[in-house]
Amino acid sequence: MPQPTSAASFSRREKARLRLASQGLSVQRWESAEEVVRAFGVMQGQDLHSVRRSLALRAQDRSDAGNIVRGYPMRHTLFAASIKDIGWITELCAKRRKGDAELVAKVNKLIDRPLSRAELKERAATTLPEVPFWHVVRVAMESGHAVYSGVEQLITPVELPGLDEAFNGDQVAATADLMVRYFRTHGPATLRDFAWWTKLPQRLIRPAADSLPPDIERCGEESQDFVSKVVMDMAEARRKRSVLLLGAFDEYILGYRDRSFAMTSEVHEILAPGNRGVFRRAVVVDGQVRGTWNKQAIEDLGIPGYAERKVQKLWRNAR
């Protein structure tokens, strides 16, 4: 595991600014959309419009977006990923349910070509009427048999590189790869953040953390935060006051166990009412959530005066 550098623990504002830089939101780190998802490993993908916005905020060129698919690689949640990565990440992180082998076989038999949701729903209603449709889709994707792909987001059967192809079956090596991607794109963050994000067991996380590369630094004797040296060396990462209109499920909000670095508990309740997994679109000023937005209006939750005109301009362009 990397030895601590001389940096002390981060203040809330400094942590927020560094995380914005790590995520490529306040400084440009990647050229293409596929570079973005490959850097992250996976990105929140529940809402297609929000996925596209998250990618657009981090990459100027989205011409390679055809290589980006959506599935259920972890946490029983939709994520976007490169087709090169989603197979092994799903095999590593998706929780297999005991006794599901027969259901998996039946579900996967239904998907013999790219299908719209309506087409698959019709097939499932005939063959598996007792199984909720959302469960049919999730079983197909968590088993690695299918993904959402293409402009029409068809449910598509695929052959994906798994752990054997990518890591010779070594789960610790795969965990280390995903951990490095996480700290490079989410840091400063902790091993607890990574464990929460992936839901991987400590038997994989502990040995993986012992083999982090030199560019991942642990910051300070008292700090448990890991961050990329590339980001720490960016002068603008610590001083830039950015203004952003994020999508509803952006990794800047959902990529950490504790969101208090970016908002108060009162603002969090407005952003995610009842904490039931439904997130509104955030207005983020200098790393802090200062409002929400949709096509109809902006809800001001303390937007500072210097940012008001920029927020209005971004909102008009996003409508």
C-alpha cells in the first residue's frame, strides 16, 4: 500500500475541488466518451439522458459512444461502461443469486437477437409470466448475456470478455484494476468508499490495496484518502471555482459513501427526497450543490451572486 505523503487531511472545500478535477469536471482529462468510461470503469447509468450529459461534461468528442453500453455490473444498478470492460466487471461485482441457474437459462434463451424492451416484455409475458419484467432484464444483464446498446438501446445478446480473458481468472488483480480506476477518477477517496461503491468483499479489497501503483498517493499520516498524483499536481484543481449543471445521477454525487463534502443534509433531502434512490439534477458551484434544475426552472438553494449569470447561461443551453 502506498506510504502517506506529507499532505494533511483535506478540508471539505479542498476535497470537493480535487474530486471535481479527478472526475474531469473542472479540468479536461479525456478526449473521447469511451476514454471517460474506461477511466471510470463504470458510471451511473439509470437515466440515459443523464448518462449522455455526464459524458458530454467530461469529453468533447462522443463519436465513439457506440462502444459504450449499459448493464447491471454491480449493486443491482444500471451503469454505463465500455463493452471491453463491462463483462469482467459484471463477473467480478454482480451478486449471483443461489438457485437462479434455471431462471438464467430461460431468460437468456429469450434473448437470441437485439430486442426492444417491448419485444422482450412480450416474450417474457408468454414464457415467464410469473417473473417481473424488471427482474428478467436484470437477470440477463447480471449473467453477462445481454446489454443495452446502440442508439435505440436495444437489449442485445453479446459475448463479453470475462475475468478469464482479462485477468486469467485472478479476482484480486481485477479488483486492483478497478480500485486504481476508482481512485484516479474519484480521489480523494477511501477504501471504505471503494468498498461501498463496488460492494466487493474485504478478502479481495485488502490484498488489492497492497499493490496500488506509485501514482496513487495516500495523503497524510491521519488521512485515509487516496488520490492520483496527477490530480494533486494540478494547480488549478485546488483553486478553480467551477459552475456546473450535472445530470440526475452523476458520479460526482453518487460515487461516494458520504456526500456531505458537497452539500448539507437539508440540501441532500431536496436533491434526493427521502433518500429513496431518485436524484434530481444538481447545480454545482465550486464543488457545492447550490440548486436543482430541469427544463422548466432552476431551484435556487443558495447560488452565489458571482455564479448566477453563468448558471442561467448553462441552463438556457441545456434546455
